[in-house]
Amino acid sequence: MTQMKMSRRKFLITSATVAGGLSLQLVPIDAMAATGKNGGQRDSALSPWLTIQADDTIIVTVPTPEIGNGASTQQAMNIAEELACDWQRVNVEFASFSREYKQPGSYAVGMQPFFGGHSTDHERMPYTMQLGASARERLKLAAAQRWNVSITEIEARNSVLKHLPSGRTLRFGEVAAEAASVVLESEPSLKPQSEWTLLGKTKPHKVQLPKVVNGSAKYGVDVTRPGMVYAALRQSPVHGGLLKSHDPEAVLSMPGVRAVVVIDPSATPGSPVDASPTFGFEGSECRSGVAVIADHYWQAKKALDALPVEWDDGLGAFWNSDEKIHERQDRILDRWAGAPLTKSGNVDTVKAAKTIEATYRTPFCEHATMEPLNGTALYTEDSLELWHSTQDMQQAFWVAVDESGVHPDRVTIHQTMVGGGFGRRVIGDDVRAVVAVARQYPGVPVKVIWSREETTQQGAYRTQLAARFRAGLNEQGMLESLEGETCFSGMALNLGFTDMAYAFSGAIPNVRLAASNLPMHIATGAYRAPCYNAHAFTVETFIDECAVAGGIDPLEYRLKLLADWDPAWSHCLKLAAERAGWGKPLPKGQGRGIAISNWPHSGEKQAGATVCAVAHVEVSQEGKLTVHSIDFTFDCGRTVNLDAVLAQLEGGIIFGLNMSLNEGLTIVDGAVVESNFDRYPMLKMADIPEIKIHLEALSGHDRFAIIGEAPVGPIGPAIGNAIYQAIGKRVRSTPFRKQDLSWS
Amino acid sequence: MTTIKFTVNGQAQSLDIDPTTPLLWTLRDHLQMTGTKFGCGIGMCGACTVHLNGNATRSCLIPVQAVDGADIATIEGLSESGDHILQKLWVELNVPQCGYCQSGVLMAAADLLKRIPNPSDEEIDANISNICRCGTYPRIREGIRRAAQEMGA
Ligand code: FES
Ligand code: FES
């Protein structure tokens, strides 16, 4: 093993020979010391980031799960950029959090180390690129030593090392083992961006695709273990309720049934050591319920359906209807007493020529990942092994420790492919339920599968919220003052609201934005761009209403408000409008609407991803809404894989469409009414408008902002604003399918 | 328990099984063929699409007793080595995101092209009613169009 210190960074690159090839690790300097966070380097096993095998196969170990955004492919590209390897030989494997636990820092580099996004994280990119560069130089040096020539005469390209004067060549694999023991004088410096050949230049598809298209990719629900049994579960339909009674005898004699177990939130054993889950344990608690374990899933499900169960609904039943929720929210908003989070000037002293006020509502939404919630665990007295399609392995690991009570030294977690995340598989309530069931059936691997109905009704939803705005317009129709208050349930994160660009662009002299909370029992969590996904709608609809009240074209209005802001916003607006034919006459019943937003740095210039949409809609007199097209512009600075960015934009636009047109859960007597796709509809092929993504607003600013979440925002408000232009009706809540859009 | 005999991807199978077990769970749990996916269980999403005697069928709604004597093809049997034209194009065009829905989409698309070699947009819309939560619809359409072109060429 050799070591090399990375300049400026507190990491060492270490190398080792593995199975006749080269393996490189990234080790934090403090982990090299005898003691560290969890006792320092606990053993001498390797935590490889990069392995080059004798047959030229390259394996990049990625700490980012693959939820469909290409995060793992991105990391492999970063390494390959410097490695000068044959991209066709690059494979990815998921890192194990157990290694991270045993050797802290071995994979935790940068923010949210085991989270799905942030593959272009500015903090992490240099490390992964350095690994590639280091491997390349070691290979070159090994070849130089073999040939007894100077390293400066050697060129690496496409996984081949060439001695330029003589033309001799060696494959990477042929010198990989020797490269593990060479000693570099110093770590090579990285190429300047101008010399990149892969990043920003090529558009490789996700590396996992060949396995996806032949059915061999293994998602969590596909895990198969010898002797495995299956469990189906049902948890209290009213979140926070308790299992009152059930009658196992009624089903224990059914074919294949092995056991009926209770999921009891008060029975959690707790972690035997100080735990460090990424997001804490709140929200991951067990939900009271019952599970049937059987030889096959169908047997478990049939028995569960036949199992007599009674629930004690608890306090949640207070919320008997959506109207009740809205009424309580209005009571809070009527007081205008929320905690002010953004303030400038004094909204109370403004003498406005015109005042307008409006309230907007967005409902609870379910992630509806196509892979229903599930997990597989094997529990024994002193060990736990878990297979899981988690979005955050660190969170999943510690939840598993906490729910099993097993010492983390003896907990192993296997990351599988993830059949959709969108934030649902972050907090680990699913992991906890799996472990709670499996630890009551020790010694046998148990695969727990939520039905679609259970997945839908046991969500950790996009929270519902209401936002009220009040604006004072001057004689020219522009905003003298802007007041807003959002009343939400669940996590206090007001992205897209208290940091809205309009409050920071300097165009509105008096601003006061506040937040208040309506505590509810319903589980909420991250959902593709938390809070922003709702507030892009509330803010961009209200600004549109202000434009109309001020007698100014909505595009003009936004350009004026953002005149002294990051110019990329204006570019996005103008380009989308121009391409959509803004201002060109349309027949009655048709209209165009515009909206712009930014995730996750709305209140900062040249940060995050700015996105803008113009929707062209048609509304029949009976109220049937058709979205004809979406013209979309964006600025995320630069891109490293344009096709991956476009895929995320397309997906995000369609996610935003579905959210705004279709999605909204109904609460009756504290429980979610919808249970499957018949009542919670998803857009299909035939419903998709023409989507035109225009690239020319990309600023080229030196950042690779994350792009998966931002596009969800402007779609709903662009459509709502277009509906107003088409029929003169202002839509102030989603989903639009539930609004009366008829006109005459 | 009943003995049910059928073929999957050309291989004869004989199972002692609860005859009401859906074909989906028969494939996944009894034959360990997990390429066919569970999405909704009520015929709404298409993740479980297989070919039953050559026709695209949602396997979550078919009790295994109904396929006694039938020929089933699953994603694992769509081609010998993952080189069906749709599979090749799906990789080339980077169609899948999370990929979970795509075995079902591919089976539906393969069936469509067999019946209608050069489908119009309306025919694609009418025949591909699978749900893709990741929103890969524009690329699915592109993949089918390209396949139709290349097969026609
Ligand atoms: S699982 Fe069969 S259609 Fe959804
Ligand atoms: S690719 Fe994820 S559901 Fe279709």
C-alpha cells in the first residue's frame, strides 16, 4: 500500500493490489490517525473508490444511490475524465455504508454523502477527478518503469499506455498490479476545464441501462435470498393511530401462512451506540400495524386481507375533511401574525393606489414511486443484514441499527437499484418497518412488500399548505409592498417563498414574508423540491395577478421586477416567451401563461437552477383543459452531460404537470382516501403536451447546478396563468382537474 | 394447490400452486423471474406486462390457472442477449430513468410494433398506456418511432 497526500485537501489517496489489479482509496487524514469519530480506522479492509482489473475492467464505487437521475454515472464520468480510459469498460458498484462506519470518511466526501443528488457537487467533483488523475499517473509510471523510460514519454489514452518514441503499448490491465506499488512524487494536478474531453463534451447514457432493458437490474423488491419468506403489512390508516385488536387465529391456518406479527412503535430497541442518521430519526418511527408472514407474497396478502383488524384512530380523526383543514388554516392566516422571516422597508406605512389580496392552496401529494415500498432483512440474535432501495444509505443504516438494537459492527446494508425516489426513500420509515417485522421472525430472510394501496396511504407526503398574499400597487401598477404568509404542516422549510427572488431583486421597497404552522398528524417529508414545488405556484400566480391588476403584460411585469437581478432570469423569460410566440393572438378559449423560479437558491444571483416555462393551453366551454405545449428555458450555469440534464428536465416538467393537473390527496376522518392509481391518476403517453426545451439561456457561468428538482416548479403556475388568459378564471389551488373551468 | 403447466420464454414449467395466484407473483416468487415488475396490482400501470400467447397482457390480473397450457414471454425472453431493436434503442436514447417501469413498457412496445409496424402518434398513445412516474414518455415515443423506421428500412 502506498499513500499520497492531496494538496490543499485533507485526504490521502492510497493504493493497493486487488486481484491482480489496482485499487485506489480516498482516506481522510484524520481517519488515518489511531482514533477518529467512531474509533478511527477500525480495520485494514479496503474501501475502494476505483479498481482497475487485469482484464481492463474499471469499477467505480459510488456512494450515491441511483434513483434514475444518473448520479452514479456522473461520478464515473468525473473519474474517467482524468483516467483517460475506455468508457465502455467502466462499471459502477454501490459503496457499502458498513465500510463508512468502520472507516469513517472513506466515502463521506462533501455534503450529504449518501444522498442521491449532488453528483456534480463542487465539493465532491475534485476528489473524484483526482482519483482518476492519480490512477492514470500511477499506470504511466508503472509502464515507464517496465520499459525503463521516462514517464514524460508516455501517453495514456482509451485505456492504453503508449511509449511515444517507440510506439510500444500496454493495456491498463497489464500494468495495473504494478501501478499499485509505484510511488508518485506528487499528486498530478487536474486538467483545466478547457481540456476536458468527456465532461461537457459527451453525453453517455446511464451505465446501468443494459441491465435495465433486459430485466436483470435488481431493485429492492427483486431481492431474492435462499429460504426467503414474504410479508404483507397494514398500518393504521389514520397516521398516529394504534392497532386496537386483531385475530391471528383467523388466518394462521391459511395456506403458507407462518406468522402474524405486530408492528409496535413502543417496542423499538434503540441503537446500542450513539447513532448518526443523516436526517435524524424523527419521521422514521414505526407506524402501528400488523404483518402476515407467509411462504409467498400472494399468500401473505390474501391472509392480510382476511385478517380482522380494529384501529384506535387517535387524535388524527379530528381532521374530518379537507374543509376543516382549510378553515383552520384561514383562521391562522386571518391574524397575519406569523413569524416574519424576510423583511425590508415597512409594509405597514405604504399608501397604495390599489391593494390586492389572494389565498392559494396546494394539497398533500404522494410520491407514487413506481417501485412500491419494500425491503428485505435477515435478523439473528446478534446480526442484521438489510437489502434496500434507499435514497440515503447512511440514514437507512442507522434506522436499521436503531430498530434492531444490533451493534452497528454487525449490521450490513446492501444498496439496490431504486425504482423512483423523489424524496420518499430518504427518512427510513420503510426501513424501520421492514426491520420491525424481520426481527420478530429471526434466522430467516423476510421480504416485506407494501401493496400499492399501503404505499399510497402510508406516505410521507408533500405537505399541504396555504399561502396568503397582500400587495400594494403604486400608480404605475408596480409593487410598493408585498406581504405573504404561508401556513404549512410538517417541516419548516420555506424554500421558494421566504427566499423568493422578487423579495431580493430590489424592485419592491417594502416586503414582509412570514410563516406559520398548522400541526397535523399526517406524515410529511421531502418530495421533489420540498416547499418550492408548492410555492413556485403560489408566488408566480400572485405575481401574475399583480400584473393583471396593474394593467401590465405579465412578461413585462416580471422583467421589470427582475431588471436589476441576475440577468439569466430575464434571458430565460424573454427566450421562452419569444419561442412560444408570446403576444401572438389566439382563439377564444386558448391562452399562454408564463412563470419563472429557481431551485434551490431563489434569493441568490448566479446560483442554483433558474427555470422558466410558457404554457399554451386550451379550455373547452365544458371546462376540459388541454395543455398543448410547454416552452422551457433554464440556466444551471454549465452542464457536464447535456443529455442527462435534458432527461431530468423532461422528467421534471412531466412531474410538475402531473402534480399540478392531477395530484391531491383527500383527507376524510383523518385518513387518506386515495389508494391506487384509479383514484390518484398519473399522466400517460396520450396526455403529454409538446415539450420544447431551449438551451440558449444557459449562461455558461462556472457552476454545474443540480437540475432534477427545479423544473417541477414553473409548470403549474404557467398553466394556471394561461388558463386565466384563456377564460378569465383565476385558479388558486391545485390540482387543476378538480377545479371548475367551464365558461361561456 | 393445483398443478399448472405452461411455458415461459420457451421453457416448460410445471408448478403446484394456489391457482388464484396472479401470473405476476407466479413469475416473481415461484420462478424467481423478477424482470416483470409489480406496480399497482390492479391493471392500471402496466409494469407487469408480459406476452401471453403473443399478446401484451398485464400479468397482475391473470390468475395462473388461466395460463394453463399457454406460452408466456417476459422481458428476460424479449431477446437472446438484450439486442431486440427496442432494447438497443432504449440504451442508445437513454430512455429509462429509474427504469422500474421499463420492462413493462418494452413488452407493450414490442407487441405494438408486431401488430402495427409503423404506428402513428395516435396509435402509440392508444397502445402504450403504461405509467412512468419518471416521465420518460417523450423518449419512449422517440424510441418506438426510431424502431419503426429502422425495421422498415
Ligand atoms: S402491476 Fe399490473 S398493471 Fe400495475
Ligand atoms: S423510468 Fe422510472 S417509472 Fe419509468
